[in-house]
Amino acid sequence: MNSTTSPFGIRDFRYYWIARIATTLAQTSMVVIIGYQVYDIARGTLGMSLREAAFQLGLIGVAQFLPLALLTLVVGWVADRIDRRWVARSALALECGCAVALAWLTASGTISLPWLFAIAALLGVARAFASPALSALAPNLVPKEILPNAIALSSIAWQGGSVVGPAIGGYLYATGHDVPYIASAGLFGVAFLCLMMIRPVPRPEMSKSPPWIQMLDGLRYVRRNKLVLGAISLDLFAVLLGGATAMLPVYARDLLHAGPEGLGHLRAAPALGAALTALYFAFRPLKNNVGVKMLIAVVVFGAATVVFGLSRWMPLSLVALGVLGSADMLSVYVRQSLMQLYTPDAMRGRVGAVSTLFISGSNELGEAESGFLAALIGPVVAVVGGGIAAIVVTLLWVRLFPQLRNARTFDPPSETALANAVLQEKPA
């Protein structure tokens, strides 16, 4: 691999980046419409109360999370054992099939809550395989020296797609309820073709130990590497407690009275803030005190969540969500850089699967927690209380994981140090 100062100077990374943004556009467009359809059917067709409908949103989060929780050890091992390109391609094919099914069910008027829950679970299976494979593939495409830049650019693709995808979904849903699913199917097809253009990458050597031991290696490595454990667990608890995205349909329909178009704006606002932050870091990467800056960002994330929860003015709500997304992006940027740089390539799939479990736990379970809590105490109290809890967790993590606040730079460890770290994980 030739040395270059920009990941875009590498052909395969360009195809990877296009696949990343197309996939994110399709996924976020579908997710926002699935959530709105669930809430709309619950409130309109079935006549549920606001709290009962919020509970259904929580169930959607559970439906997407359970496959990931059950498959974590398997998908990580698959991402390290099988060609990561084909793992990701297969997952995208399944997501494309889900989009086609939703389009047909919606167009025929047979869409219902059971169908939405079943397809949400299938999407959870696809994402469980796609996420560790794609995250482990990216470091194989660029030199280690520019990996933080590649992570920032990959985050731009993800966050940029998250900016446009929800808005597109909301606008297309207003023109035809099946249209956003048709568009998502096309985007998944584009992503699949781009992944087909990526040339073979080096395959890491796996140990000769039994598969079940290899599957557990990722858990052992994360448990003993306090820097990686602290970074991904902070994201888990902060977003699990402070996640407000599950309540966006409630705010759009009943509190801000903005409708599906407004829901698209609300979903796009945090991603816009995140995309701008990722764009900045792609050209001006962090160099000093990365751990402290990540901790501060999570505190800002919690504070912005509180402001959003209390707001009843659409412009203020959008600004709060934008700040929330920007702070979350800084945290993601630091966490992903540390995790990729401090993990040997032979274990990136398994460690990535554990990270995906934590991240999905914070997102899907965060949505479930928000939905269930909103059903008990109301959506506003749930969102505001969650933001406060995220701040408290961050302050606690400062004491529990001093490795986080002591992380100064992204200077990668030597290959010898990584090899020794792997040897320490092997059972006696």
C-alpha cells in the first residue's frame, strides 16, 4: 500500500466511503419511517394513548437489539474468519430485501405492527453482521498513520447520510408511504456494487484454538484493556440513559406539532452537527488531551439533551439536537480511533462486534428505555432525566477509568505491544 496523506487517494477507500454513505442514507431513511409508522398506527389506527404508543416505540428498539445481543460472539468471529467484504455484502443484500418487503407491504395496505416488528428484527440481524465487518475492513484499506483521518471521513459518510436520510425519508413519506422504502432498496443496491469493487485485502491469521475460544477472545481483550473498555462503556451508559431519539416521533407529532416533515428535521439536526464536527476533524485531527476532550463532550451531550427535553420551540430544539450530535461525534471520533489503533488486526472483527453490541445497546436499548420510561413517567421527564443521568455517569467514569482522562494522543502502539496484548488474553 502506497503512503498517502489522504484516504481519498486510495481507490478502495473511495468505494468503501461511497458504500458507507449509501448504506447510511438507506438505513436512516428506513428507521425514521418505521418509527413513524409504528407510532402513527398505534395512535391512529389502533387508538392508543400517547404513553401506550411510546411503549410501542420501545418495543421496536428491543426488536432491533435482540438479534445483535444473541449474535455478537458469532458475528465477530465471522468478521475475522471470513472475507470481510463478503460478510458486509451479504448483510446489505438482506437489508435490501427488507426494504423491498416494507415497500410492498406499505403499497398494498397490509402493513401492520407485527410486520414492522418482524422486519425490524431482520434489520437487526443484518446490522449485526455488517457493522463489525465494515469497521474491521476500513483499517485494511489505509495505512495506520492516516487511520484517524479515515475514521473521521468514514464518520462524515455515516453522519452525512444521517443528516440527509431522515429528511429524505420524511419528505418521500409525505409523497407516498412506500416511496422511502423503494429509495432505500436502490441505495442498498448501490452500496452492494461499491463493495463488489473493493479488491481483496490481507486476511489476518487466526489462532488454531477452537472457535468458541476464539469467539471469547474479543470479550477478554476488551475486559482487560481498560482504555478500550472505558471508552465503549461510557458511550453505552451515556447514550442509553441520555438518548432522546426514540422520543422524536412524540415530540414531532404531539409536542412540537411538526408532522413527518418536522420529524425529518429533528432526526437530521443531530446528524448535521455531527457531520460538521467530523468534517472538521478530517482535516484538523485532534492531537492533544484526546481523553479529556471526549469526557467533556459527553457532559455537553447530556446538557444538550436536557435543553431539548424542555424545549417547546422548534428552532431551539433543532439547535439543542445539533449541539448534541456535535458532542456525540467528538466522543465517537476519539473512541473509534483509540479502539482501532489499540486492537490487533486479527481481533478487530471480534472487538468490533463487542463495540457494536455496546453501541447498539446504547442506541436500540436506549430507545427501548426511553419508550418504556416515557410510558411510566411521560416523555419530557424521561428525556430530561436521561440527560442528567448521562452527566452523572461521565463524572463517575472519570474516577473509574483514569486511563481515559490520561489518554493524550492517538500515537499508535507498536506491533510488538499489540502482539503482547493478544498473548495476555490467551487462556492458560
